[in-house]
Amino acid sequence: MSIQLEFSEKYDQAHALRYLEKHQDGLARRLSHWRDVQMARKALRDAGEPGLVLDLPSGAGRFWPVLAEKLNRVILAADNSPAMLDVARHHQPPGLVERIHTFQTSAFAITLGDSAVDCIFCMRLTHHIAQAEHRQAMLREFYRVTRDTVIVSLWVDGNFKAWRRLRLETERAMRGDLPNGNRFVIPRSVIEQEFRSAGFSILGHQDFIPGYAMWRVYTLRKRA
């Protein structure tokens, strides 16, 4: 299936560099990044500290340092945007970059063989995918390429920020305004059923701030 998300067209060199700098801008961003790394580290432990990981999409390499904490881990990093990969290679520490094998690919058509990696590490993508059939296409591809586990983050409902976002979007719709942005909240019951339909069981999940924030990280295991 050939799927191209609308937002992915914006990642030229300048935008990719801004994306890198965004997560280092100010105390709030640095604290948010610290929490993201904490959750990623826990998810990797829940996945059994996989030895061969595909970071997809890798973006500007924000999670490469935590992936590299396991010294014998082999790290593949892929992104649909060549500009993102270029920024990552030029702005992450050289010693770290030497450990990372990068290539361009789409999460909907990964250029790797069946059961090629131990774990797919997918942060900050699924909340951009509004259509269930597109999420299912991605999850089926993840099922094909992973041998064991998948780590995936997204926005879920059941928290204050999701409730507030829904209220604001309802008000915009009543005014006749266009929908805001290209990021979407997915009901927990819906995404968890999609995981199961794609052949995964849920090992666990973590919430960024339970009851308040929308971000949730799931650790999944491929069923035989």
C-alpha cells in the first residue's frame, strides 16, 4: 500500500533543524524531553532490552542516546524524510552517529525483510494518522518486520488534555472553523483493538502524566 501522510511533505532541511532545536528550547521543553526519555527507557526494559532495534521514524535522532545506552545494541534508524536523517547525522555526537545505520523508508512499506529486527521503536508518528485503515496498514507492516516487540507512542483519550481538546474542537466546528492541525486523539479502546487485530498483545503502557496528558507509550508483543 502506498500511503503518504500530508504533514510529511513539510520536512525540508530548515524544518528538520527547527524540529531538532524545538526539544531543547526552554525549561519546559527540556523537562518534557526528560520524561519522554524516561518512558522510552522503561518501554525498552519492558520489551526485554532488544538487541536489534529499528527507530522509525527516527526524526532528528532525539532518541538515539537512550537507544545506545545498551552498548551491544545494533540500531537501525529510518525516516521518510532525507532532511531529517541528514540533520540527525550532522547534529548528534559523532561517536553516537558511528553506531547508527540510517536509511530512508516509509513506515507503511519498510525496506527490510520479514522478522528483520527484534523491536520497532516508533515515537511521535501515530498521533498524525487519522484514518484507521492507515494505522492498520502501518501495524501490519510492523508485524511483518519485527521478530518480537513494538514500542509506539500516541495521543489517547481519558485524560484532561484530551477532554479540553475535544471541547475546543467542538467549539471550532460550531463556529464553522476548519479542523485544527494534523494531530489526532485516538480512543484507547479503538487503538488497543487495532493492536490486537494486527496480531499484537499489549505488554504494558505508560502515560506521560496520568490523568492529565494525552501522550501514552505502548509496548507490544507479536503473537505467533
